[in-house]
Amino acid sequence: DQLVAEGDWASYRLEQTSDATIRGFISLGWEDKGAVPFQQGLLPFAWADAGDEQRLTAFLAAAAPNEDFRVPISEYYRLRRTLGTTDNGDTVAWFPWSGALFTAFFSHCWIDYASRGADNPAAFGVANRPRIDWWENSRRTAVMHRDRSIDNPQQLPGFGPNSWGLSASDGEGRYIVPQMFPQLAGDQFGKPGFDHLLIQPPDNWEDGTIAPYTAGSTIIFEPVNAVLALRFYRQLADVFAPGLWEDPAAGGYGFADSFRFGAEGDVEWVAGDRVAIDAGPLLLMIENARSGFVWETFESHPCIRAVRQQRGSRVPPSPIDRRRAPR
């Protein structure tokens, strides 16, 4: 509560920037060393596109209990929404700066998009933003990752129906961010730059490293396929890669952050770390699929209830099977 109360989001808004496309959005950070190329003060980069981290940041900024620190809820809806098309023809809003799958599920750890339908930016005075059902949008993105992993265009060892998804993780000797993107849609809303981006980054499979949390964290969108992937990784650890799993009952921390198959189909490398920012979403998503506990706890906080009132009436809860995973 103290952390939430003291968060001065308003002071991070880029009000003086000459770049009108990001004016008013929250800066990525503050530079206190005067290092080149930045002078002391806010960095000239913004949380401006509707990826998961950006939406979560804008949502929390709108929920600040101190009105002087609060950012209007309209800024949440003003985040740019670039549309794309998946391999099976689905339309998705996507984050052009990163195709890591975590950018489709991170905010869902806390915000219960599963019980809401499409949002309505126009109702908050924001034009040229398509209405998005963020739960369905993330489900479609997860399906794209799985389908393309099955197709495996680079013929990387290990990818398939039970071993899929590209996301940030430990790589061998370095941090890696493998990425996968939809095709930029021809029909967009509004003006490029202000309302959406017109770029088409390529997929980047890195060296074929697989992070178990990636598919596992989609359990609220693709419960059967997520559970099958987790079971596959667990069985892989039992037979071929004992370092991939440490039993929590014996003091371990579950899955290693990532691993990579060799050309002969064996596991040739397993990360030595268990990384909280990867294992954490996996645990939270499993609990949300199991019981909805994290969502219910987050949504019950007075700050979140207040911002919900700003956003208007709730969409009726979705059927429970929309978010429940098989046991």
C-alpha cells in the first residue's frame, strides 16, 4: 500500500517533448547522471504502445490513490494499437517493439480481462483506437506462437505441438529475446505514429532456446495446450535433462529458466538460473486458471475498485470455463 501510495506517475509524463506522438505518455525512466546522449531528467522514450507492460503501467497510473500523482484513465486507452493478421487469418493488436510472448500475457497476471469483453476507447474521448477484447487477443497470439512453432520454418530441433512459444529468457551466456510477429494489417485506424505504427519486424528465433514459462503462462487462454507443454517439459526433465527441474518439495524452484535441444534431438544446454520474472507469471497464471485468486485479490483493492469506477460499468462475467484449466 505504501509503494502504491507513493508512486508519482504524473511526474513521469512527457509533457515538454517536441515529439507530439508521445506527448503526455509516461517516460521509460529518469536519467540522474547527465550521461550522453541524455541530459538529466526524463528519458525521451515513452510507454506509448498497447503491449502488456504498457497497459499495466497506464492502469496503475490511473489507479494512484493520490490525485496529484494520478494519470487520467484516458491515457490507458490512448496507447497506440497496431493491428496485424496471424497465420490463420485472425486479427490481433500487437506490440511492434517486441514479439516475445510475454508481451501478450504479463498484465493478465493481475488484470482480469477474462471477465470483460471488448473495451471502448471512444467512450473515454479517444478516437482512432479499435475495440479490443484483450483476453481473446492474447489467446489468438498464443495460438500463433504454437502454430508457427509446429510449422518450425527454420527446422530448429525441439519445437512442436508440445514445445512452443518464443519469449525473453536466459540464453547460453547471455540474455535473449526471441520474437514472433503477425503480419502488419493493411487496414489501420487513424494516423501512423499517433495511432499506430507501420513497421514489420522479422521473426527472430535466436538459437532455438525454449523457456518453459512461455507456453505454461498461456494456461488461461490455451489450457489444454499449456498443460500438455508443461507435462512434456516435466517428462523431459525426468528422462533426458535432470537439471531442467528441481522439486519444490525438496527445496527446489521448479523449472530452470530455459533449455535448448541439440541437433540430434537431445538436450544440449540447460540454464543454471531460476528467474523470478519468468517463473512468477507462470505461478500466477496457474493460480488464476485454478481459482481466479490473484485476479480477485487485485481487483478487490480500493485503488483498483476506484479506477474501475472511472472506466464505467463492468461487462458481465464470462463463463467460468473461459479461464479454468484442466487439472
